Amino acid sequence: MQHRDVKEGDIHVIHDLKFMNIEERDAYEPKAEDLDKICLVVEPYGFFALQSVEPKKWSALSTVTVSLEDFEVYTKEQINTLLSKKIEAYNISSSEFKCGYTRNGKEVFGIEVDCGALPNNAIKSIPIPSYNANYNYWVDTTNSYSKTSNKNSIIPIPYVANQPYHVGIDITNGNIRIIPYSDRTVFTETKITLNYTKE
Amino acid sequence: MHSYIMNNEKDYRTAVNGQGHGVILIKKVGEIERAYGYFKSIDEDMIALSEQEEAEVNTILNPTF
């Protein structure tokens, strides 16, 4: 097939016309044989096809129009700040964090409570920080543990073992209660994670 | 019943009968851990609990489920 405007041996370029700007393009009076030809406008840079000669109508080759006003533009520093805030929101800590899932349609939050050393065959009671009686609390057993000061021994809480070494836990009247059955004070660092949904 | 602020995680005072320690409850609020119980001797840093305070301790020890 032979291009209608390209002679044999000539080099074919995508545009047939070239204008420096839109005004120059619009000042051009196309002929009937220019129909469907493509022009290049240098500033702002873009290609247009002659859709109609009478009336004269140029159509941009791209059908997608993008406006910066359609976007919120952030600097790299702002994006890093937003990302770090998101990471912090999910970080297990002593302040309220988000768990990233829901329960019965309600967002689940968490808080890590520092309970110190395990007791010596006595109940240890720690008030839940910022306790709200209308919240629905439970113990996040997979994120609750106790460890010895040399970190050689780490046990989950609750710890199910032979009864002398068993360590129970519950939430009662806004308090975490830790209940061992023997001297467990060798475990000096205890972190209990609670989950809850709000009203 | 008396209470005292524990000096460390091993600060368990002797029970009133001289056998083992007398601590029955530890309440931790922030960094302060206060022990409650019945002790052989009343140390200078111990305070006696009122009836109401004893009732609160017993509520924690034996909650109604």
C-alpha cells in the first residue's frame, strides 16, 4: 500500500503540518485534501488531527485530558511523613494503635500495657490505661508475653503448663489481673496487649 | 491488712504466720507497685488499710463473675 502523500523513497513522519503554537495552527486555512491530516504544535507540544475542514476543527490525538487540579500533589518529604504516620498507627505500643481489621463492623484498636515483673504466688492487678466501660475489651494473647531479665526464657501470657508454673490472666472491672501459682518473679518484663472496639 | 510500696520485684515481706510471704495482691499503677497483705511485722513504710480499702482489695481478689 502506498501512502497518498509519501512518494517512493521519501521518509514518512507522523505529522503533515507543523505550527509553532495554537494560534498559528488556527490561522491556517486547511484545504479539502488536508482532512484527517495530523499537525504538530510545538508549544504547548501536541499532535492534532484535522477532523473537519468546514467548520475547521482540530482534535487532539489523545482523548485523555489531565489537569493538575484533579490531583493532590505531595512532596517527597510529605509522602514520607504520611507513610511514617501510617506505620506508627499500626505499631504495637503503649498508646492506642490500629489493628487494621474490624470486628462486627467496628474498627479494632489495641494497646500494650507494661505489667512489670510476674508476681510471687499473688494476684497482680494493673488498671487498663484510659479505661472506658463502654468499650469491648479482650486480651490479645498472641501479642502478650513475659521474659526473664537475661531474655533466655520467654513465655506467652496466659502460660499453660503444670499448675505451679501456670500463669493465668483476665480482665475484671477495668483491671488486668495476672494470676500465677508459684514464684514467677524471675520473669521481670511482662507486656500484655489488649484489643478493643469502641461504642 | 497493710500495704507498702515494693522496692523491687523481690520485695515480699514475711507472712503473719511466719511462713512464706504475706502478699496477696500487687497493684501496679505506672511505675509504682503496691503490695497488700497480712504481715508478721508492721514495717515503717507500711500503712493500714481502712475497711473500704480492704473491701476494694477483696473485690479485686474475688470478683463476682
